[in-house]
Amino acid sequence: MRGSAAGHARALCRAALLALLLVACAWAIPEQAQAQTQAPQTQPAAVQDFLRLLEDPAVQSWLRSQRDGSPPATARAQAPLSTLEHDVAQGAGLIAERIAEIRRHVAGLALATTELGNQAKRLGDMLAPELARLGLVAILALFLVSIGVGMAAEWVFWRLSGGFRKRIIARQLDTTADRVQAVAMRFAFGLGWVATFATGSIGAFLVLPWPPLLRMIALTYLQVLLIVRLTRVLGRFLFAPGAARFRLIPMSDAAARHWHGWTAALIGWFAFGRLTVELLKGLGSPAPVIGLFVAAAALIWLALALVAIWNRPPRHEAGPAASRAVSWGVSAYLVLLWLSLLGGAPRLFWLGAVAAATPAVLTLVRQSVAALLRDTSGAGRTEAPGSMMELCLERGLRAVVLIGAIMFVARLFDIDLASLATRETAAQRMMAGALNAFIIVLLADFLWHAAKVAIEKRVASAAASADLDEDELRRRARIRTLMPILRNILFVFLGTMTALMALSQLGVEIGPLIAGAGVLGVAIGFGAQTLVRDVISGIFYLLDDAFRVGEYIQSSSYKGTVESFSLRSVKLRHHRGPLYTVPFGSLGAIQNMSRDWVIDKVKIGVTYDSDIDLAKKLVKQVGRELLEDAEFRPNIIETLKMQGVETLGDYAIELRLKMKTKPGEQFTIRRRALALIKKSFDAHGIKFAFPVVQVAGGSGAGEAASAAAARHMLDHAQQKPAAAG
């Protein structure tokens, strides 16, 4: 499969090269390029640019108009146009101008190919005296000595850090703290490794007797070597091709080895091209020659990238069709980027590169954080989702990546984000303001999520527990009540301030907006008095600590357990299930049934022949049994006792009982107490009274009543057949 992928890559490279050569030939053979090739080869670059500028038709038309004192021919011949036609013509003119610029750039690259021999000869003449003084062998020896000293210093560091490496390898990675410490130790080891090589090689380089020009060239490519080694160390840190348990980016071992090698190759070639361009500029090479080198180096980088993409190991979760589609899409995008560089649009090239690299880097950051916080102990996740560590790592790194991309784009377009007022064009001011506004939104997003996670963590830690005292339970209930309100207020505050600051950076005057918001607030205050009353009433309820989340309250016809708040209303869950959403302004007086303690009073009726003193002793015994029960003892403040006879009723003596318990626990304790009282009273012959109806009278009266009832039943039975007939 990898052989077929390599064949696809080679065929794709050949096709791309053929197409690009055809495009270059088609665009680089116009008459102006042929005329330029016939010019003397020793013309300076400034003269060539001036001649190309004079060949521009627009410049020639303007020169003729200045000479004749009349407007340009295109302006004389052009009839008055409508707005739409003018916009279309202007757009077509811009497109034609851009196409002409591309053709001139490609023609300049074609012309630069004829200058390569002269430039090589010029550089050779510049280096000849220094090469003649030292010799090529001595130069290579000096360079190899610098590298050798760096490698020797690196070997010494490797030997001295043996114990440190063993501690890293033997370290357990079961918890998040262990993994973070292991990552920090590996990163410190990698930096020390690279720093040792850099110190040794650069130190030896500075000590050795280098000629000035050769020193600049050798130092340039020594920097390339350092960048390659730093890339390999960073790749070993991220991909860990030989140790999967240290790997930050989730992937297979084959993929880790593949991207570890190819990342170093791609970044190394990019550093080679970039530093070589700076070296050519320092040596005085003309711009067309430098542009030709950039195009060639970018083409080689493109070929390397295509080979790396098409030879990458397949992912298990992605099918072959999806993998090929991704490869074709990425390859086409890279080819388009190279074409933009070839066409003389470096800003478009870098903008496209940043637009493609930023989402990829953000994805890697998210995967790395998830891998760092993964659970490997089997005992549950160490850091819950939404933890402060995950927030600081993921969103903090995401903000750093996005802000870095913004700063790069700002530098690309020569925008100074610190001095908006000095911008001369509206487009620059608008772009700089948009970038600053985006940075403000990123920072506000990070602050909001940090505050949200901190508040949610505080609320979760304030969850009720059975082994806490009463004061601590009240304190935690108040935290659970006020923290959500604080979160909502903080969200509104941050959102408002972020919007105002972003609008200010975009050039909008926020003073009138603030004044208008004040007037609007007054208008809303008059027009929505009920809403204002609800909000203000809620604030005072919370300040008075009238109720908390989890407490059972009653107000007018509403009662239930407080579940949550908003700025305007409270949600009450009735004990039978219905959920009430009650505005604060409609609550009125609050009856809180969940504070401190509750006194439960019970009435029982016994017959008139019962022993009241015995009943009192039995109730007292039941109270002692309740206190001895481990289930009820923590919730009883004053145990059950009988207060005495309440009333003498028609058929019963009412006894009044009382106990003092924690709020909400009286119902369970009461049920248990009544069951124990029933059992104890039955055992001691005390009977509960209930109503009985008695019919009294003599025997004659009874017989008369029986006869009357018999006649009534007979009459009723005789009426049924008549009704049926």
C-alpha cells in the first residue's frame, strides 16, 4: 500500500511539475520578456525594474497625457457610465492589472534564469580571496570541528543525565499530576540537550579563526542544523516514537515514527530556504534571482510535503476512501499555495498557510490536552472535564495560538496594533481594529470560562454532606444559592465590557452608546416596573438570606423546595412534583420551613377509662427508644414527650404530644413514634377512642319500629311491579 502511495506521489509530482512548466512557458514568452532577454545582461536590478515600469500601458498613457496636456486616451474615449458599469469596469481593470503583474513576475523569474551564471560568478569572486587564504579543506575542517565540539558536549550531557533519564522512564503516569511532571521533565531534558549542542558548536565556531564572509555563511547553515536538531527534540517530545506512554498526540507507533522524521525534514528544508534567502540578500543578490530561488525551494518543499502526505500510515478510524480524499484535498491546497508564491503574491501565500496551519495546531492542542488528562489508573478520571487545569491548558494554549496567528497576519500586512491612531487608510484602521477586537474577545472568553469553572467547582465542593455540623451546612447552602447569581452577573458584566471594548477598537464611539444605554435603562425602568420590582425584590431576598437552594418554603399559595434562581424568579418544586416559577415580586412574606429546628405536635385520643399517668410513662419510654435509635438520634433535638390532656371530647380524652427535630425530619420520626405508641398502648391495655353510635329505647318501641320498617319494605316491593307494567 505504501508502494502504491509512493507511486501516486511521484505521478502527482510529475504532473504538477509539467503543468507548472507549461504555465510558466505560456506566461513568460510575451514580447516584453523577449525584449528583456535581448537587453545587456549586466543591467542593474533597479534599471530593469524602471524599464518594466515604462512598458506598463497605464504608465505610458499617463506620460502621453502629461506631454499633450490632455486626459488619457482611455478617459477621453470612455462615455459616462452608470454606477454598476463603473464598478464592473473598475473590477475588470483590477483583475487585468493583477494578471499583468503576475505575468511580469513570471517573466522576471524567467529572466532571472539567465542571471544565475553571472550571480554565481559574482559570489565566487567574492569568496575567492577567503578561500584562497584558507583553502576549501580548511573551511570544511573548521565547520566540522564546530559540529564535532557540539556533538561531544551533547554526548557528555547524555552521560551525565543518565540518572535523570532513568527517573523519567520509571515514572508512573497514573494521575494527571504525574503526567504533567513527566512532560515537564522530558521538556527540560530536551531543551538541555539542544542547549548543550548549541553552546558547544556555537562556542567553538566563535573561537575558531573564520574569515568575515565565510563566518556569515557558516553561521547561517549552523543555525539550520540547530533548527533541525531542535525540531527532532520537539518531535520526540510530542510524538515519542519509541515510547507510546509518553506520547502527547494520540496516534499509532508507525504514524509517530513517520511524522517525527518528516516534520524534521520539512522544517529543516524550510529553515534552509529561509536563511539562504536572508544570506543572498546580505550578499547583494538581485530580487529576481532571490525570487527564483524562493520558487525553486518552495517547489522542493512541496514535493517533500506531497511524499510525506501520500506515504503516511493509514488511520484505523478512517477508511481508505476518506484517507485518499484528505490526501487529495491537502495536496491541492499546497499546490495552490505554491502557485500563489510563484505568481508573486507572498502575502496570499502566508495568509493561506496561516489559515491552514491554525486549525491543525488547535486540533493538536486539543488532542494533546485530552491525552494529558486521560485516565490510566482505572479508578476514574483524575481531572474532571471542565477542570481549571484543562481550562488553562486548552483554552490558554488556544488563545496563545490564535493571538500568535493574529500578530503574524498583522505583521504580514504592516499593521501596528499598538498605534491605531497613526493609521492613514480606513482599511488599515478597520483591519487593525478587527484584530484587536478579536484578541479582546479571546481574552474575555478565557476569563469567563476560568471564572465559570472556579464558580462551578466552588458550588460542587459546597454540596451537602451528612457528617457536617449545622453551621457548615448553612454556610454551604448559602454558597450554592449565591454563586449561580454571581455567575450570571459576571457573564452580563464581561459580555457588556467586551462588546464595548471591541466596538471601541473598531472605531465606534462608545460614549454615545453608554449615554444611550443610560437613557434606555431609565425608560425600561418606567415601562417595565414589574420586571424592575422582581429584580430588586430578588436582590433584597438574597441579602436578607430569606431562603437558599434546597430549602422548603411557602409563600401564599406557593410552596416547595427551592431548586434554582434567576435574576427575576425562583423555581419551587412541590413535594408532589409540580414546579412553580414564581417572580420575586409575587412572593411577599416567606415561610421558611427548613431553618434551624421545627416543633411537631401530635394529638391522640384514648378512652375515658384509660390510665393517664400510665400513658404518660409509656410515651416517655417511646421517646427514649427513639433517642436510642441510631437512625433518628442525630435528627432529634428534644425527644417525644406528653404535655398532658388537651381536651375532654365527646367520646375521647385528647392527649397532646410534642417533639423538637431538625427541619424536614419530623415526618419520618413521627411515623415511627406513632407505631411505637400503638404497640406500647396495646400491650398495656390502653385503648384508642373512636366514635360509636348507639340506639336506645324500650321493647315496645323496638317492636313498633320493626313493624314500621317491615311495612315500608312491603310497600316498596309492591311498587316495583306496578312501575314495570
